[in-house]
Amino acid sequence: MKTTHPELQLAEFAATLEFTDVPVAVVRRSEDLLLDWAGSALAGKGARAVETLARFMAAQGPRNGPAEVLIHRTRSSPLVAASINAAASHVAEQDDVHNGSVFHPAAVVFPPAFAVAQALARSGREMLLAAIVGYEVGIRVGEFLGRSHYKVFHTTGTAGTLAAAAAVGRLLRLNAQQMLDAFGSAGTQSAGLWEFLRDAADSKQLHTAHAAGAGLTAAYLAADGFSGARRILTGAQGLAAGMSSDADPARLTDGLGTRWATAETSFKYHACCRHTHPAADALLRVMREQGLQAQDIGSVTAQVHQGAIDVLGPVLDPRTVHQAKFSMGTVLALVALHGRAGLAEFDAHFRDPAVMAVRDKVRMVLDPEVDAAYPTRWIGKVVVVTRDGRHVEGRVDEPKGDPGNTLSRAELEDKAIRLAQYRGGATETEMRTLIGKVWSLADAAVTPRLLA
């Protein structure tokens, strides 16, 4: 393959990958990720920020279109459906994450891919292939932008525009030059800043909605001849120049067609920011091994990487459920008191006096080993000082949900059903039907509606 720069090589890969090129295990993984996304999207039903965005988007599109809006059982244009489904996907904080890129692919890949596949009556295989293309491109863009980018920018909002464009571009059957144009138009719309966390603002749902919609728009424009910057990532005034100080262009083409980043993606076990999960699992382990109860805890020190401090550090006294999902102290207090930090625990207990009492005993410190391993590995380390003066340490090298400690299909089905039932998005019976559609999607002649 002759190329002149990494953007073109990435575009050629996205435009020419065929379903038969993808290992069967990666296809199966894409099905797992699709089911996990559907549960997360349905869990967004009723969330104030999601419903606000949905009302706005629904007013901009047709009342009866070809693409499914999951949380409302309605249909609209691909742009409207993708934007609403993307916003809904990210509010429960249980959608997937890729460690090395610190990127949540499902929330920005599946909404536009599913909407466009339904609109164009593409086969299930084409939809899954498009999703895999979106994952492979988006993850590599996230890795390319690096740790300095993530300190200020929400990678899911920035790299997510290119991931969405790649997925939709594959469904539109763009050629390599058109795909490159789509990348250029997507990249110039990349956005998403972490400042919202300080104010418990709703921006995170806008990040995913915008990324999905902007990427979809970029691909459709490219199909109609609209040109985009050819060096949108590595150019002198491209994404890296404006948003990163440690960008690595080699990451954009790392192992294209041989290394499947889709299969490296992790599932989220706890309903909160992934940066809290390693410490939460480590605390659960040490409490189990030492027979500790929450009342035994004098203090907890979470030994973390710098990214966790950057994102979680500003959240000391969370005022909303969503903000609490970015509070290390709240997460560790919930797992100490209730054994898990799930949706129900956050809703019912994040402001309980007992939770806040444990929360205020938690601090984070930068740990050189953990920081050096991040983001490839997310090691969890905690030091607990008990009220009777003992110092005990807990550690996990692979949090629950990571590829080496993954969720089985039975666990994924249970998770998806619980998420869908959370706010009445779907019943267990409806989810059993949806699950069957996902597991057989590769054989579907046309991408189906997931819910009746």
C-alpha cells in the first residue's frame, strides 16, 4: 500500500476493509460491544440532560423516519436518531472504554452506524463491519492524541468525530479519497472539554451527541463531493498542533489489519468513571481478604495515575448523581458500604451521611508504577489504615471488565437487561428478543429495529 501520510493510510484501511478480513473472534467481540451499548443507551431514558437534548433534536427532524430512537420507540432521520442515541449512551457511565486511548467507542460509533444502516437497509454484516472500522479508527486517533490531550479534552468528543465518520463512511461505501475528506470535515469539528465537571454541567452528553452527529454529517458531505483537510491530524494546523503536546503519528497506523483494537476494548462493571474502577476493585479485594467492614476504615489512599487526578481531582463534594460518578471518594465509599457502585447505589445513597463520612476519608496520590503503566494498563492500588491502626494494601492488575478479566456473554446479557430496566427503557422479555437479534446480526439481510 503506497501512502504519503498516516491520514491517507487510515482512510484507505477504513474504505477497503472487508468483513472476511476480520477474525471471527473480533466479530464476536463487536457483537458483545453492541449489546453492551444497547443496554447503556436504554439506561439513558428519562435522564434530564438526555431528554432535554432529545426534545431539541426531535424538533429538528421528521416525526417518522428510517432510524430508530431507542429510548422513545420512535423513528427519525439518521442525524436525529444518532444524536439522541449517542447522548443516551453515555449518561449511565456504563458504556465501554478502550484503555490505551482513554476513549469510549460505543457511544459515538454504534448510534450513527445503526441509524445509517437502518436508513440504507444495509445488512447486519455491513453494520458490524462499519462499527469495527469506527472502533479501529477512533481508538488509534485517541492513542495518537496522547495523554496531554486528555488532560484538557474529552477524547470521546474529539476522536469520536472521526470514529463516527469512519463508521458511516464505510456504510456509505466511500472510497479512500472520500473517506479522507470525511476525516477532514470530522476533525475540524472535534470538541469536548473537561471543565464541565467542576460545575456538574450536562456537557458530557452533548459531547457524544455532537461527535456522532458531526461524524455522520462529515461522511454524508464527503459522499456528495464536499472536501476536507487532508492532514487534519498531523498537519501544521491540525488536531495535534492545537490539542496535544505528545502526539505520536505512528499510533495512527499501528498494526492496521493485524492488531484489532476492537478486541482490546473493556466493559465497565461499576456505573462510574473508569478512572475509579481500579481502586474500587482493589478496595473490594482488600476488604474481602482482610474481613473488613466500612466501619473499620480509618482512611483510604488510592494510588493512581495522573489522568485520574486530572479528571477526578476537581470533584470533592458532588452535588448530582452524575458528578458523584467522578468522585473517587464517593465510589470507594459506595463499594465499601454496599459492595458495588451501581446505578441503584448512586441514585439512593451518594449523599447518605454514611457514604459522605467514608468519602471524606479517601485521598488520591500519584503512584509512579501506576502512572508508568497507564494508559496501556490500569493498575489499582489502595492503602487502607484501619481504625485500630493496621495498614493493609490492596491491588488489582486488571480491573473487572478488561480483556483479561472480561465479562462473559451471560454477564453481558444480565448487565444489558438491568440497564434497560433501570428507567423502563425495555422489559426483560423485550431485551431477550433484542439479545437474540444481536447474536444473529451477522446473518441478518437487513439491519433490524432493535425494539418493537
